Amino acid sequence: MTLASNSSDTSEQAKRFIDASLKGRSRPPSKAAYARAVKLARQAIEDLAHVARRAGSPSR
């Protein structure tokens, strides 16, 4: 997985992640539940990217 460079990329990554996790379900989630899941996944991706950038930067 590559790090997203902007919020558009993280939104797309979040949607792909949620869509992949929903495969095989008998019923799709409500629009509100889907929107919440994408929002939470996007925030998690951004947080992980931030931690990865900090881990890769030289310490002071």
C-alpha cells in the first residue's frame, strides 16, 4: 500500500477499502453507515500516513 499524498487520494483509498470489506454481504449498508465508514477509514489512513512520515524523518 502506498501512502496517499492528499485528501482526494485518501478518500479514494478509504472507499476502496470499505467496498472490498463489504464484498460477500447479503445486504449493502445504509448510505449513512457507508459515509461514516468511509470517513473513519479516511481518518485512519491519514493518521497512519502521518505516523509513517514521522517514523521516516530523522529524530532531533
